[in-house]
Amino acid sequence: MANIYYSQPANRRGILRAVLSLEESRNLLKQHMIRYAGKQFPTASQGPTVDFAVLQVFDGETNGEWKSGFYQFDDDIMQIEAAVQSHHHILVHADAK
């Protein structure tokens, strides 16, 4: 599992937006680039924008693709939100079949 957080100036740690399976994370990362930010939650000063999205991979969820820690998305929150909504819509419809 991996968590997506949205961070804005008013919250230092970010707001949890979604909990994704590793498969869902892989699908999201096919559309959006990320960069490793380290073991600590990144701050706004580390990124190009004030608002940003972060993916957290936990120690027990690591594999050959990722190491544990935080990854910051290069795209803005609205682009990440659209992708999360799209993936959620696909999953809900697939479960209904």
C-alpha cells in the first residue's frame, strides 16, 4: 500500500487523500513523474510550487521499483487529483460488474 498526501502552506504534514495498492500506484506513475524526497515528509521549500502531492511508500511495501520513504510528484495537485478520481471511477465500475 502507498499513501497520497496533498500538502499546502496551512498544513506542514499534508492531508491524506488516498490509500492505493501497489498496482494502483504503478498505474498512477505511468502518467505522472515523481522524485524521491527522502525519509522525511518534504517541505514546500524543496519543491517548485507551494502546493504539492506526495506518495509515501512504507518499509514493508518496498520492492525492486521503490525504496521506502516519500516521493514528490512533479505535477500539481489538480493533475494528481484528476488521475486519482479517474482511477477510483474505473475501480468502482469494475467492482460493479
